[in-house]
Amino acid sequence: MSQNRQYELVYIVAPEASEQEVADLHTQVEQIVQRFTGTLDKTENWGRRKLAYEIGHHREGTYVVETITGSGELMKEIDRRLRVTDAVIRHLAVRVDDDLRVAERLRGERKATQARRRTARGLPPEPSPSERRGEPHDDQDEDRIGMEGVEVQR
């Protein structure tokens, strides 16, 4: 079953690795994805960050997050390659398509429940823009006035 699924791949590159080495590693992942006819949906280089705990005498590393759509075989190959790459001090691949599908279904159910309740109260199914919470008000002075009418200094 070579079904396309969505994965999030996070890898941490040793801090002494140059920007070019990080770019080469990304190119390697890209080539594997192309060879297995997957797609590299998104790449985020989070840059150099402090690690939560020391890994092999490293206290920080360069974090890279890739969103990949492809087969399990593709992810097995990426996993195999990252394991033998010395510059990578940790990596993790997580399948996210199920979570996204569940979240989308729950969002749809919440909207349906909201529409049903609003209709039962005699309101239109969708709230109007003025009813929405968290929207900025037209009155700019209102946000400067604190409790009991005392003006808040910024």
C-alpha cells in the first residue's frame, strides 16, 4: 500500500555545521523525496537554538522542519540516511495527516453545532462580523481605558 501521507520531519544539525552543510542536507532530503515521487511541501529553518538537554556534548543545534507528502518507504529512506549522517544529532518524523483530518472534522462539527443552536434561537446560522469575539473595535479610546475608567499608561 503506497499511499501518500503527510509527515513532519524535524532534524537538528550540529552547531559547528556551516550554513552550506545545512543546505546540502536539505538538498539530500529533497533528492530522496523526488526519487520516491513525493512532494516537499514546506521547509522552515528555525536556525540555531539551545537544546533542552545536552546531546553528545552539544548544547545547541540548528533546527530544520520539513513537511513532506509521500509514502512510508520514502520516510524509511530519509530516516536511514539521517541516521548515518554525522552532522545530524537528532531527527524525528511524525505522520500528521490523521491529526489534520481529525481537526478538520471537529472544526466542521463545531460549526454545524453553532449553526444549529443559532437557528434554534432565531438567529442566522453564521454570526455577523459585529458579533465575532476578539475583533478590534472601531473605538480606539476604549482599549486605553482600564478598570474603573482609569486610563492605562503605555
